[in-house]
Amino acid sequence: GVGYVPLSFSFTGAISEAVAQCWVQSVGILTQLGNALVGKSKDLQLGGIVEITRQLSNAADQGLKNFLAMMAGLSVVLGLFNILPIPSLDGSKLLMIMIEGVTRRQIPARAQMWIQVGGLILILGLMVFLTIGDVMRIYSGVGS
């Protein structure tokens, strides 16, 4: 059967376990995303803020431990998403810095601005698309 087994760690043990769990979650998320991008996985379900809120509410109903675990997982997902080289996110800035380091030339400010504007439009469009999908899923009763 499945049951809860309390664990106890020393301070350093807790830190190493936290790092290990973040690593395992990160690898799992990136593997699933990679499989979805190359067509190996068809079961990737994306959700926007409405779905995230719904899932957090469900986790909170199941208790504080589930809620905190869900929040930790959400933090890992947001951290990974932020370092992707998508314009307007930190990952794109890191990519631009690396390009400037390799080419030893600064990317023109105007080009950087248009890259960031394009990325912002992409991200906002994705948010709208995911939110519409969330609302449609709720009203159709799928995944409730």
C-alpha cells in the first residue's frame, strides 16, 4: 500500500535532499518537454494560470504537505522556464551575453529591443492561449 513515512534529515542532509529533488524534477520536466517536442510523447498537458490555481487549490485541500510539495514543483518549473532562451526571459539575456562574448561585439540595442518585444508578444500570446484552453477544459468538464 501507499502511505506517508516521515523522514528526518540533518540540516546538511535536508539541503542535499532538496538539491537532489530539484535535480530529479528538472531532469524529468526537461525530458518530458523534449519528448513532446520531438513527438515521442503525446500526453504533455499544458496549463495556464487558471489550471495552476485549480491544481494548487486541490493540493491545499489535501493538506499542507501536498500544497508545499506542489509549490516546490511549481518553483522548479518556473525556474526552468525562465532560463530557456526565450526572448524576454533571463535565458535569452544569458544567450545574448554568450553571443557577445564569442563574437566580441555588442548586439545593437535596437536589435535587443525588438528581440525582447517579440519574445514578450510570444509569451503573452502563450498565456492567452493557455488561459483559453484552461477555461474551455473547465466548461467542457475535461480533467475536472
